[in-house]
Amino acid sequence: MIEKDFVPKPYTNTVESGTVSWASPSNIALVKYWGKKAHQIPENTSISFTLNHCKTETKISFKKKAATNDFSFDVFLEGEKEDDFKPKIETFFKRIETYLPFLKHYYFKIETSNTFPHSSGIASSASGMSALALCLLSIEKQLGADLSEENFTKKASFLARLGSGSACRSLEGPIVVWGAHYEIKGSSNLYGVTYTGAVHESFKNYRDTILLIDKGEKQVSSTVGHNLMYNHPFAQERFKQAETNITALKHILEQGDLDEFIALVEREALTLHAMMMTSMPYFILMKPNTLEVIHKIWEYRKATNSKVCFTLDAGANVHMLYPDSEAQNVLKFIETELAGYCQNKHYINDSVGLGASAL
């Protein structure tokens, strides 16, 4: 599908008011995307695990209004009005109005909450924007939009991408690809697609424990970080590396080679942060305890022959990925040796899940 396919035909129904609700999860990229073109188009393909429990739950109450010259909405987080969120959502509305032309015809009360603790340090833009996109698309469907189940998901992912790039990977699961790649059928720069390649039994029921090293606000936003890739001296080689790693990961997932999985995923995480440290201006999002935890994981793996590995998003927190069969031993290791490196000894146990759901 291309952009114009997401522009709806005239609506056939009139709806005065209503309420819609969705829950959408966060995700953790295995092959990272860092750098984008105009209109939230990624410079390289990325692939991610969808999380199971770290979700944003969003409810939108909407009511038709007389004036249609501007957007009208309020945002509530955990029951508290959050005007700080309004500029980002207004920007999102402006980007998607062509594809949802009803937006200025209604007042929206947007109520959102996270199943993970507020200010936990987990990026909520992916789960938040995908849940918001799903709610808005549910309203469009009530207005009579002709959307099959497949096209509903594609359009929701397409819209979510325009709010936050990685949000387009949060609608489905357990593994989602975003970005056109010649070896992955149906992959697109415009939306995420469920990975349909062969996946070895070793990767079923995979676990992700998120070590919350630092719950503070990042010193450099992801948007700024992406923009610094425009003139980055290593950018083109990085984009090539990511595409090559997608091909390699495809074979790893098929063969169930956990050692190769570990090497690729950890290298991807460190490359992401290497791009940050070598941009101009340069910056570091890892904290001292991030590095301490990484070294502890390496020591544990060497001593026990465990298949646990780490990955990082654009922040200080550490995602520990490991097979379900190792859960008991890894969780004991976390509790006894790693929790002390987390802020307030806080970590979250999660697993790979299946995507968003209506509430």
C-alpha cells in the first residue's frame, strides 16, 4: 500500500458521540533504527520483540462540535490533566488529518495510563501513540470507513508511525518488522508488519526483564538523536550494517542459534550508542550502572553458559533477553546481583507478546 491508499472515501455514517478504548504494548528492537528521512521514513529496516505486559491503555470520549476550524482535545494521564502532552498530540493530528479528516469535527477527551509505573524510565511513545492511533481509527470505522481487519491494522500502524516511528511496531507480535527489506515479504517503510518467517522453538516464550537504571528524563530526546544522523560520518555504513543484520537475524531465528543471536543483539545495542557518542554534538545516554550491569551479564554468561543477553533502547535502562527455560536462574541472578544497580532496586519482568487489543 502507498500513502494515498490510506486517504478515506467520504464517510457514510453520522456519529454524535461515543467512547473507544485500546491497550497497546511497548516493544524492544533487536535490530535498531536510528536515523530517518522526511515523514518518519526509516533509514534502515528494524525488527523488534513485542512486549506482553508493558502497555498503554487509552480511552477516547468524543463529541461532535459546531466549529471545525481547529483541533479540540484534552489529555489526562493517570487521571491528571496533562497539558504538556498537547503540543505533541497536536503535531500528530496535523500529520494525520489528511488520513482522518474528521479530527476537527470532534472534541476528544483522551484518558491514558500505563500498566508499567509512571516515570519508570520505559519509553512510552511507542505504546502511547499506537494506542491513540487505534482509538482514532476505531472512531473512523464507526463513521463508516471501509476497512478490512488487515487494512485496519496497516492503517493504524501507518498512523502510529507519524506520531512515533517505533510505535508502528507495537500493534502486532510477537516479532514485527518495519522498513522495506528485500528478504522480508510485505515489509514496508510506511507501517510495521508481523514477521512471518520461520521462528525456531528456542525463541518461543522469550523473556525480557527491564532493569530500570535511571528513571529520569533523557538529556537528548530520540527526535534530536535521529536528526544528528543526517551529517553523521558513519551513518551510511551503519544503515548498511543494519540491513545486513536483518538478513543474519532472519537465519538466526530460523536455525535457533542462540549464541549468534546474543552476538548480533548486543552488537546492535552497542552500535546504537556508538552512533550517539560519535555524532556532533556527541552525547552519552548510558549511565555508570548501565556499564556495570553489562559487565555483570557477561561474567554471568561466561560462568554459567547461560543464553541471557542484553539490549538497550535510546536510554540507560537495560533489557535482559533470555529463554523461558532459564527464567528461574536468571531472575535469581537479577535479584541477588543486579537489582542493586537499578534505581530503587526497580526492575520489571515481561515477556514477548502478541500486540494490541481493544478494551
